[in-house]
Amino acid sequence: MKMMWVITGIVLILAAAALALFMYLKGKSSGDPESVIGYVQEHRHTDSMALVIRHNDEEWVNINEDVPLPLASTVKIMVAIEYARQAAEGEIDPQEKVDLKTLETYYVPNTDGGAHQAWINGLSENEEGVPLSEVANGMIAYSSNANTDYLLNVLGVEKVNRLADDLKLASHEKMYPIVSALFIPMELMEEKGFTKEEALKELKGMSLEEYRNRAIDIHQKWESHPPLEKGKKEILKVLDMDFQRVWSDRLPRASAGDYAELMSLLNSKSYFSKEVHSYLDPVMEQLLKNPRNREWLQHAGQKGGSTAFVFTISMYATDKEGNRTEMAFLANDLSNTEFKELSRNMNSFQLQFLTNSEFRNYVKEKLN
């Protein structure tokens, strides 16, 4: 029996949650892939769900491919690509040491499902600094939001946003620092003397451009005046579910069609240069760090994300027989039950699709 995928961290979530650990067994898996099919069937005529699957260049499933939806941590794929591009061009040094205390500037405890601390715990003892490559690794493997915002600072958020244009991802909204955006409600309350209710009303009426600019402005202020621990604790008192919902809704959006196309570019190994892939693959293809996965996969990568209302995942894989699969799944407006069902069963759905031809045909029949 072969071990399939192992990936940590699909969280970009404010609610308390354990770091997600996905483990697949080839030939045997827990979970109910049928429940994912049922969810897609039930929501296919809404604008809150999209699913695109391609197999060997054939469009297998194509539901709401052009509907932009919040990406949550799946958007970190774009940061990883820009990191690899700049490393290949010599614009950054992947071996440059980063002080862990610097990363703490962008870390707010209890807002990332334990992702950042799990990454820290996985480092060597007494390690005070890590290479930039390990910061990128922690962003994808553990989904550290702090690492993401730090990398946006190093790479330049404008360059990350330019990448979407270069890749012709027409639906992709601009990125901005996601941790500093958490502080916008408190900034409104302090700046204008608002109550929580007044700040919420102001936030809901705020344009996305102003929202992004405020997040970037807060982020830039932290370079010279990092947020105090007291302020980080205060933000947790402010961020009730209403504020969390606004934060979730304002996360960068894109369509499943665009992300399926992005997965195809990564899966082809021909769109980006070998130099780019030499830096990108060690970050994106966490699954191949397990030797048993390398027995049957040529290459494979994925990144997921979630908030209290969102569940997303994008993946690509090519097996040893040359079969290629790309998938992008985006869901918003989830109930707690729906979120748990998707989290519990998406692994099994992916595994069955990758390894079971009868199931693949069943998916095509049910979802087209």
C-alpha cells in the first residue's frame, strides 16, 4: 500500500482550530467522496461554489468557472511563484537569513489556526534565524500568514499583483497584507471614536480600494513601529464574527477557471523556466517529500485555504504513467456543517479521482 499526499495547513481562519493535516492512502482512504459530489450538485446553480477539473487536458468538470470567489490561503500560490521568479532572476537571495523575531511582527496569536506556531515548532531547536527559502516553505507547508505578509514585504506586493497580469489571470483581484487587515476595525474605532457597531457599518460601506490601502498602510507602519503585544490581544476582543465575515469577504478573489489554468501551468513544467522550478517545486510540492509518494507520482502540489465561511483548494498532479490532473475548488457562504463535511471528505474525493478510473467517469457523469 502506498502513502499518498501529506500536506499541512489549509487554514487562514480566525476561529480556534487545529492545524489541518491531510493524509491519503493509495488504495484505501477515510472519508466519503460522494458527499463532495452531493455538495457540488446542491450548489452548482448558486454563485457561492465553483469546481473545475481537468484530466489529461480534457475538461472533466466545469461548474461556475468564471465566478470570482474568495481564495483564502490558496492565494499564497501566487506569492510562492513570485518568490521563485525573483530567486531565479537573482533579485532575492533564498539563503538570506531572516530573524524569527522579525516574523513575529506579522504574527497575531489565535488568528491562523495555530499555523505559524506549528511551523516554528517544526524548526530546529535554538534556531533564531532561518533562510528566506524556509520562510516560503512555512507559508505553503504550514500556511503561516505571518510568513506570507513578510514575503509580500520582501518581494513587493505590487510585483506579486503584476504576476497575475503576466499570467493573464483576468479574474484575479489584487493582494494586500492579510494580517494587517485584521487591524482595520480597531484603527477605525481609535481614529474616529467609533463603537464596534459604527466601525462595522463603516467597514461594510468601505470601497475595496480603500480597504486594501488601509491594510497596506498599517503594514508599512509596522516596519518602524511594530504592533505591541497589548494591541494584538486587543484585536482579538474586537474581532467578533461580524468583523470576521467582512474580513473573509474582502480576501482576494479569483475564478476556479483561472486557478485551474494556473495549476496546468505548474503541472506542465514547461511554462516556467527550470530555474524558477528549482526554487518553486521544493516549496509547492510538499507531497513529494514523502518517499512513498515518489513511488507513484512524478510531481504533485496543492494549496488550500479556509476561513469560518470559506473552503478552497487548488491542486495538480502527474503520476508515473503520465496521467495529468488539475483541480480548483472554491466554496463560500458555508455553514459549519458544510465546512466540516468538505474538510473531512475532500481528501478522499481527490484520491479517488486520481487513482480510480471508474470514479473519474462517475464524477463526469454526475457533474456534467
